[in-house]
Amino acid sequence: MFYLSPAKETIKNPNAMLINLGKENSIFNQFLSEIRDKDIQQDSMRFRRNMERLGELFAYEISKKLEFEEREVVSPLGISHMKVLKQFPVLATILRAGLPLHQGMLNYFDQSECAFVSAYRRHHKNGRFDIQLEYASSPVLDNKVLILIDPMLATGASMALTYKELLQFGKPKHTHIVTAIASAEGVNHLQRKVGTRDVTLWVGAVDDEMTAQSYIVPGLGDAGDLAFGSKFELD
């Protein structure tokens, strides 16, 4: 049985750079509803594909915020002047749960460099946990657009620590943080720890509650397990 935290939490700074794609009617919400559905979740391939589709739609919307330049494209019959991306963003994800969402974005930003961070919850006997970062691999980030991807933003601690870790590879000119489902507590934590200058948070939905174990309610469960199978954690 899951127990809820004592009270709901709402976003304290809703006017910050927070873009919620789930608030508008689009096919995005169809895929979001399916990754939440406990019956559809039984098909791990469909769960991964739906998460990938969300990544593709996030990529499309984020592309509208990027810089474009005009380029001559030679077709078999002539020359066309087209506006194309000036620079592809760097795609960073938190292993392992972020891989399907990352793949969706990579389908669209197919010339992007990628960064990977290994982070996990280290649980203690008293029921509390802390976040452990074990590995980070990234290209140089100076003056590049960074897209940091993780499907769930619960407490926000993993994302904040990952962002801080990636800054060791350089200072991005702008960072887009992407998550399918966030908690209000996680959004507030991220805004405090990361700030809102040069950072945009993209979400599919914001849920107000979490369990005592820091799982988002209604959320969807453990995204990594649903995508790749249950894990055995060593002490």
C-alpha cells in the first residue's frame, strides 16, 4: 500500500519558464494517457514506444525555440532557400529510465551529440534515500543548447544534481529540461536549485501528490521497470 505525503503541493512560481504540453488538446495526451494506464503498461514494448512518441513531440515543440539559418539546398531541378537548424542541441539523459524518451528526441534531432548520466536512489534502512551519481559522459557544452531528459520529476533531486554535474562540461547557452510527468514538489525544488534564467522546463503533466516513498500520484509507477523490466537492487 502507498501512503500519500501529508499535503498536496502546488507550483509556487507558475510564471517561470514552465511549458505544459498536456494542457492543450493534441495527440500528445493520447500517448500520455496510455503510459499511465495500468493495463496498457503490461506491454513493455508499447510503453517504450509511447514514451518515444512523447519524446518526438517534445522535440518538435522545442525545435520552435531554437535558432535557424537560411541555407541553399540544390534539388534535381534547381535551388531552394530553406531555413534549417543552425545548431543541433546536445541530448542528455539519466540512465536507465530516460532512454526511450531520449530515443524519441534523437529520432528528430538525429545529428545531436549525446550525454549520459547514471543516477539512482540509494535507500537506507530508515526508509530515507539519497541520490548517487556514478557516471557522466558528455561533449563540451559551452555555448550549446542542452536538452536534459528524464521521464519522471518526483522530488527533483536527481535532475538538479545531474544538471549541476553536467555544468562541469561547460556552460550551455540555454537548457531545456524535459519530463513526461512531474510533481509540483519536484518543479518547485528544481526552480529553487537550478533557477529559471536560461532554463526552460517542459512537462506533459504536473501531479500534486507523492507517496511517502516519493512516487508521484497518480503518476505512472516506475518508468524504468515498465520499460525494461524489474530490477534487483544490491545493498
